[in-house]
Amino acid sequence: MPEVAVITGAGAGIGKSIAAELAQRGYRIVATDLDAATAQQTAAETGGQSRVLDVTDRAAAEALAREVEQSLGSLDVWVCNAGISKMQAFCDVSEEDLRRTISVNLVGVFLCGQAAARSMIRQGGGGRIVNIASMAGKRGNAPYLSDYVASKFAVVGLTQAMACELAPHNIRVNCVCPGYVRTSMQERELYWEAALRNCSREDVVQSYIADTAMRRLETPEDVARAVAFLASEDAGFVTGEALAVNGGAYMD
């Protein structure tokens, strides 16, 4: 039977492209999102299934992993993609905003990673977990995104800790660090940053392009292909890595 891949935040943007790419490569897709309608649309387009999932709900993540394992016969790949951002000056970030960002971007990855790992360990055949971090998880110079930067640096560290502990179970854990990706999230950020910098939206776009060696904005498909690589046997000896996929905007 084809392998099964669960993708969180699969209703739009990067998550939707990951689902499409993995489906094209033969995976059975379980598209999850807080928004049932968008998850269903992704599932319809990929020939997969959809589920509503709040990644910050431990019980829901555990229940989904068990359901997939039992109803589809295996859980082979779990992509922790769901994430949020809100641009504001560091001194203006409220405790509520900080906690919300950390809850979705870090705690959600932690809880879903646990649920996926427990399922893969029960199955006994190993698996792959791919976390979506960010260039902002390697480079603190991301103005007006201090809470987001903190959450994504943490995801990079968590990925390494997971990889170390789960390797004996033949579970590989890696993360992808995208750069300036053209998504609905970026569209919101363009307007926020333009207002904060007192410039035009197009000025912000051009600054992103100028900061990228390959001189274009990244696409969700660029990220999806990297995720597909890490989920594949081509990356069979790769674990604990934070793969930079940013067109040269940050090199390490």
C-alpha cells in the first residue's frame, strides 16, 4: 500500500503545496487544518482525506495519529507545518501575542511530533517527521517578528532533540527553513511591514527580492519539494538537519 502522510495547516499556502507534492509522489494524504472547508478542498484536490485539527490540542493530535494508524494501516510521514505570525515592534508584543505564537509554532510542533512518534514507535517500522521552521529560525535579523523568531529558533532545536531520541526507532526528524515565501501569510506581513516602515508594499517586496541571492520570491512549491526530499529514501541518512531553502537569503 502507498505510504500515508499527514500534513498540518494543509488548507492553504505551504501546507497545501506539500500535500499536492506528496500526493503526486504517491502518498496517501491526510490534510489537516483548523478550517474544515480548506482542508476538505486540499483533500479533494489530492485524492486524500481531511481532518480538522487544532495542533495545540494534545488529545486531538493523539486521537488523529491513532485513527490514521488504525484506519489507513500506517502513519509514515507527519509534516508539522501549521504556523502563525504577526508583525509588530518588539516593545509592542503583548504577553497574549507571545503566548499564542509560541503555542501554535512551538507547542503545536511538540505535541504533534509526540503523537506522530508514538504512533510510529507502536507500528515498529520507523517513519519521518518534517517540521517547518523558517529562515527566522537561523537568523534573528527579522524585524518586527521577535516572537516568531523565538518560536522558530526553538523548532530548530526541538528538531535536533527529537532526531537524537527517535533515531533508535528508525524515525528521522528534520526541518525546513524557508525564506520569503509568497503566501497569504506573506501578503499580510507585507502590509504590516509597509506600515511599520512607513513605505509601500512594493518597497517591501523589492527588499525581500534584493535580500535573496536568486533574485525572486520563494514559492510554496520550492518548500514542498524540499519536504518531499526529506520524506524520501533519498534522505535516508539525513536526520536532525535544518535545511535552508531560501534562495540564498541566508547561508550557513
